[in-house]
Amino acid sequence: MSDRRHQIAEAALRVVAGGGLRALTHRAVDAEAGVPVGSASNCFRTREALVTAVADRLAELDRAEADRLTAAPPQTLEQVAELIASFARWQTSGAAAEATRARLELATHLDLSRQHQRLLDDFTAVLAGVGVADPPAAARRAADYLDGVVLHAVTIPNRTVDQAEVRAAAYALLSM
């Protein structure tokens, strides 16, 4: 993705996170990106193309964080539980929390199952690598729990992720 397209996709993500899909217009994205009027339209001709750009950018962010967290593959179930807790903290902090809010908004408009399945497949492989019984089922359990933790942290005022609690719950779910 060119620098300009990347800049506009990032701005579109911020527009969706801050105002929902109804706020997503080419003009709003131009203003958010600080680029001349018409720039967003030149890069992403339709509103649907803008929505897809946001979804693609979210997938890139998730992939980059997952890659960072697994740069040294976990060797134990405890390390996997710590990885889950770290991912939960990341998704609910700073700019990533903004991306998480955008993801929630997009889920009402787009089918994000392909992106979710890619992350789930990667997580299943990590679990198989540490010897978890039935890695696909364990991955689904942990992902469902993680989704709930993240949802509550970004939608309920003053709710934060307790990493120790998430780590313990993830360990229990993966040990089943």
C-alpha cells in the first residue's frame, strides 16, 4: 500500500472508531487525514472501498501484533496464556483500542470471518506446538473469551484488562 493510501486508510479507521460507519465519508476522511479534498476518493473510489480499506488495515494491525508477540514462539502453556493476556492489553490500549472500536463497528457491516479465521488458524498452530489437547477447540474457547474481555474493556466505562486475571482464565481454558 502506498504511503498516501496507508495514510488515508488510517484516517478512515479513526473516522469509523470515532463516529461509526455513518461518519465515514470521503470528505470526513480527507479532513481527518489532513489531505486535499478528493484525495480519499482518488485512492478509494467508493464508500465500500473505504470500508474495505479499514477492514484490511485492521487485519494488518492484528497480524503485526500477533507476529510481534510470537516472534519467539511460546514453549509452554503458561507462555501462551501470557501471550493472550498481552494481546488483550494491546487491543484495549491507546491506538489499538481505537482500532478495536472500529472493528466492532465494521462487524455490523462486513463479514470479518476470513480475518478471524486466519488468526484462529495461527493460534491453533501455536497451541499444537505446545501440546494442547484438541488445539482447534482450545483456540476457539480462548478466542471467544478474549473477544468478551476486549469487548467489555472498550465499551464499558472504566473497565480495564486485568492481565493476571486474563492469564489465569486463559490458562484454565486452554487446560480443559
